[in-house]
Amino acid sequence: METAMILNSVHESSLRNRRQRGFTLVEVLMSMVVITVGLVTLLGAFSVAMTATQMAKQDMVAKQLAQEAMESIVTARETANVTWPQILNSGGAGAGIFVPGFQPIRKAGADGVIGTADDAADVMETVQDPGPDGIVGTPDDPPPTPLNNFQRQIVIAPTGTGDLRTVTITVQYTPARGGVRSYVLSGMISQYR
């Protein structure tokens, strides 16, 4: 009986040692591979998120530039700064004042209308980002960023009637990752206020 108890005790001791062995080298290496793949995937997701955030900011700037140009045209008509025959592209049959083709984003000239020949040739539009405090216009703001990679085209075309014109404003820019992106704003303007 004592022999059976000793054998039983030795058998239990070896089972306990097998259960308390820990992880094998293969198990540790496999877990490291799984964790590494997960971390690399997570870093890729952060990269995609950063790119999307930057693209969203540039898309917003393009949209604002197009809306600014449309508002400038409508305001010029409303305030009678320009006459109805002048609300066309220059170089055509009429007396239009809006420069055709893609132009750099410059501040409005003396007439106050964006996209005309008198726009400030040496003054680029800029975007002001907030500083660390998150408020624009405080001393910690970084220097304004010029909109060098943006261009705007204003196309004003007559419709079948003499008192209505289509206005198509296209803002295009080159994002940091390459390629060209565009934002198009279309509308109509009437000679009547």
C-alpha cells in the first residue's frame, strides 16, 4: 500500500509540474507576432485618420473660397458696384470684368470684387490657424498660411434669356499626398435685385 501511495504521490507531482510549466517559446513568439500585427494595423489607422483630417480641412477651405467668390459677385450686383453687362468673363463679346481660367487666390482689388483683373497681384489670401490656446487672434497664433496650392476659376455664361446667367466657380488644390482635388459651386444670377 505504501508503494501505491508513493507512486500516486509521484504521479500527482509530475502532473502538477506539467500544469505549472508556463509558456513555451513557440507560444510566446506567436503572441508577439499577433501583438505586432495588431499594433502595425493600429498605426496604419492613425495614418489614415490624419490624412482624412488634413483633407477635410483643405476641402473646407476650398468650399469657403468658392462661396466667398459667389457672395462677392452677388454683392457687387446688389450694391451696383458693377453693371449687368460687366458680370461676364473678360475677353468675350461683352464688357465682362471677370478674368477667365484658373487664377491664384488673391485678395480683392480696388473694386472689392473677387476674380477681376484688379485683384492684388502681390497679396495672396491666407488662412489663420489658432495657436495652442485654440483661439484665433491671440499672440500665440502661428503665422498665416498662404493659399499657394489653391486656384479658383469663375465662369459666368449667359443663358437663353438676357436677364439670367449661370455662375460656376471651381476651386482646385493639390493635397500633400499628390493629385488634384476640386470643389465646384454652381448657381445663377439675375440682373434684377
